[in-house]
Amino acid sequence: MVTIPPKHVMIDGTYLGSWCLLIATDEHHTPLAWQWCSTESQAAWEALLRQIPAPLVVICDGGSGVRAALREQWPDTLVQRCIFHVWMNLRSHLTLRPRTPAGQSLLEIGKRLRRVTDIDDAVAWLQQLNDWHTVYGHLTRERTYAKRRLRNGLWDSPTGKRWWYTHDRLRKAYNVLAELQRREHLFTYLTAGGPKTTSRLEGGINAMIKQTLRLHRGMTEAHQKRAAEWVLIARAGLLYTASSMPVIEKNSPEKRRPRFTAPDPGPVLYDTGLEVSEGLWLRSGWAGRG
């Protein structure tokens, strides 16, 4: 367990088969802690964060589980949302070829977010986002109402409700940027330093683990987990203490076939079997001749 609070901590999860491996690294890309789980839940993230003292800044992808865990375990730590994941969220809502001028303009603002390098760029970007809302903000509030109600009680609408947002995907894309700015999770790297994406973790340690598993295909799931941990231990420079580390999960012992343990009955005194010594078969050739 880490005892000295690091300045910057980068956290991310990667799926290996049916398991998810949560990893935390410091500013030098050295693994600090890891946690196995089935999904990226709040409990799993809290188990990871409890192994590390609260840092100054944490860089994460911003899933719902990690946000709740950060509020619980590291309430005073500054948060930097991974800019690359923000861009991917915008792409999923707007696509790369929006049809409306509002969508095209918002997508261009999302592209400029990745090119912000100083405070002046950040101020200019925020002004562009504010100008967009001044012109197209009314589209994020427009509603469409269903015309009739079906026999099952639902409305004749895409959601089954009486009304829905007309430009729902545009509204979601704008809310991604607006909510991150409200929480001050967009430009922490400009004020407190540190990276602005988790790409070094995903393209570094995560890629090394997956490459190791690809080169050693055919391992059992338990063996794959031990191999992933070995990569983390080696990356952290702890190979000389690996033998003293506790093993949380042991491989199940090999099941052996039960052996026959009935006692030996010894020679048979009376039986229905026939033997040659009893002279019950005809012999041919020189057998038995004197």
C-alpha cells in the first residue's frame, strides 16, 4: 500500500475476459494499486482508492461508479476528465457528420477542446460554447408531444411517454460539455498540472498486459490474472518482493479420480471358475506326455 500521497494519479479499468482490472498509476506511470472486479462499480473503485492516499489531481474517464467513489474517498481531490473520452462521447451523440448546423457547430467546438493548451485558449473555448448556447440553446429545450395514446397505456412516441426532447442527441452532447464545465473537470490540467487524458495508461500498462496475454494464449482464467499482476509488479519494480506478496486467490486443486480401496479378499477356496489344472480340456501335441 502507498503511504506517500502522489501528486497526480491516473485511474482506468480494462476488461480481461469476464474480469475487469482497475489500475492506478502515478505521474511517472508507475503502478500504485490494482483491483479485480466484475464491473466498474462504486464498491470496486472505492476498494482501489482506499489503497492510495488522496492525491492532488486524479485523471479518469468519468464513469458513474468512479464519480461516486471519488466523492466518497477523495472528496478534496481535483478531477480531470479524460479529454479523449469526452471527445468520444460527443462523437457517439453527434456522429462525425451531423446533419444540422447546430450539430456541426457543436462538433467543431468539441474538436477545438482537444487543442486547448493554455488559459487563454480555455477562455476562448468557453466563450465559443457560450455563443453556441446563445444561438442554438433553444433547440436543447424543444419538446415533441405524442398525438394519441395506445391501448396498453403508452403514448405513440419513441419513448412511450407523452413527450420527448425533439433534439435529444444534440441536447445530450451539449450537456456533456456544460456539466463538465460546471463541475470544473475540463481544464484542471491547466491550473494544477498533470496529463489531460488517460491515454498513457491505456496505451502503456494496459496494452502491455493484453500483449502478454496474447503471446501466452491458452492459459486458464486464474493464470491470466496472475500473469496480469506479474506485469504490474514488474512495472512497479517490485519483483524482488514478489515472493513475499500474499496470494488472495489460489488455483483450485486438481481433482483426482478416486482409488479403489476395497480389501484384498485373498485366494478363493470355492468358486465356479474353471482351470486347466482340473483336466477339463482336451490336449493336443506333446502337452502332458511323458
